[in-house]
Amino acid sequence: MAKPIVNQETCIGCGVCESVCPAVFKMNDGKAIVIEADYEANKETIQQAIDSCPVAAITLE
Ligand code: SF4
């Protein structure tokens, strides 16, 4: 699993990705950011976050 990226312009700060995958996504100043983590170990919840983002702001590097 590649590192996920959050498009800071598209993200509306809904917090869903952090709820689904808190090991990788954190809310920061009203937007989600990606923190250093074992992306391979978290691949299922990362994919869930990608699928759950209402504005498709999460992509893979
Ligand atoms: S789910 Fe999408 S819009 Fe919501 S905080 Fe995460 S990246 Fe932003």
C-alpha cells in the first residue's frame, strides 16, 4: 500500500477518514492530514477511508 495523500483544497474537514482510520489520518486545523504510519498494515482501513471520503480527496502516492 502506497502512502495516501489528502488534497488540502478538496478536503471539507468532515472527519470521516480519521474516524475510519485514526492510525493514518488526523484532523489538523480543519483538514485531514496523513501521519507517518505502517500503510501496508493499515491498507484495509485506508481503502475504507478512500471509499468513504465524500469529496474523493484521498488518493494514493
Ligand atoms: S474524509 Fe475526505 S473530506 Fe472528510 S476529512 Fe477526510 S479527506 Fe477530508
